[in-house]
Amino acid sequence: MSPMVLQKLEPGTLIADQVFNAIHEAIMSGALQAGEHLRIRNLAEELGTSVMPVREAIRRLEESGLAEKVPYKGSVVKEFLQEELLHVYAVRRLLEVEAARLGAAVISTDDVERMRKEFGAMRESLEEDRVTDYLDHDEQLLSILYSAAGNPVLTETIRTLWNRCRSYKIVGVQQALASGDHSPLLTFQAQLVDAAASNDPDGASGVNDQSVRRATERVQEGLPSRTAFEE
């Protein structure tokens, strides 16, 4: 693990929650990358705390699918093989197509304007190669639309799935930026904003269906399957 990935904890709040939030944020930002060893003593020293809250935080990360135990190595940031990500994206497609349909039917003009602002922030983030900011604004744009449906459980469940594939998404955006063509990272979101502005549920759900299908194809093309490691 690179030195000073995490910030030392501030007094005044529950240590266990602070530790979890700090490590969680490091994973979400890519500071802790897929496959990286979560060394308990190193993390405790970096955060300025004891090992017990770090152990608890790693347990919670394992439960949420962001970390996993590896034989003879201990806990690491979750790495995905093709099959695992395909399961995640299959569920995302089911939920996000429906969330877009429900949200687009009732979203307000003010919320559409919020989506437009997030889209502008996405574009700026790409121009400045700020990968995690791009993903944050992308997810916020989608959350505005999905929240319009009025079902917080639906939105929270989708956010959990986003978290589970965040490390993969970071790499995907980095590869797209390296190609020099930003348009694939903006096309579907632009179409989704237009569908929301028109209160077009079929259009919004269709955009999301295409978007997640394309993401699924990238998983199939770019990640090894479990059998590749078994052969």
C-alpha cells in the first residue's frame, strides 16, 4: 500500500465508523486498488488508531462486497472475475431500467436542471482527467432521476451495486481517457437527460437498457473468466 493513502482520524466521532468511512473512501477513489492487501497494522498506523476498529472496518467491507479474504494473504480489496461482474451488471440492468422508467415519468423541471448541472460537471471532470469525480457526478446524475420515483430502497440498492463494481469502473474510465475519445463516456447520459426533460419513461428506460448492455459487453470482452485461471 502506498504511504499516506488515508488521512488520520479526527476526534469527536465514533472511531469504528471513521475507520470504515476512511477505508471505504480510499477504495471508492481508487487510492486502494483492486487486489491491494489490506494490512491491518499498516492501516491502523496510517489512521492513528488501534487495530480493533480496523479489523471491524475490514469485516464490514467484506460483508458489503468491497473486500475479500484470500488464502495465505488475508483481506484484499475485492477483485472481480468476469462471472461475478456479469451477475452484478445483470441485476443493475433489471433495477436501473425500471428506476429510469419510473423516475422519468414524474421528474420535475428543477430536478432535470440538477441533472444537467451534473452532466456539465462530468464533462469538466473528463477534460481534467479527474476519474473519480466523473464517476461521482455520473452516479449523482442517475440518483436524481432514480430518486424521483420515490422509492429510496430502490435507489439505495442500486448504489450498493455501484459500490461493488467501483474499482472496475475506475479502470474502465481510465482506459477510455487514454484512448483520447471522451464521447463514449457522455453519450448515454446526454440521452438520458433529454429523455428525463421530455418525461419520456420509455426513452429513459431504453437508454439505460442500452447503456448497461454495452457495459456488460465490455466486461465480457475485457475480463478473464474463472475458467481461464483454472486451465
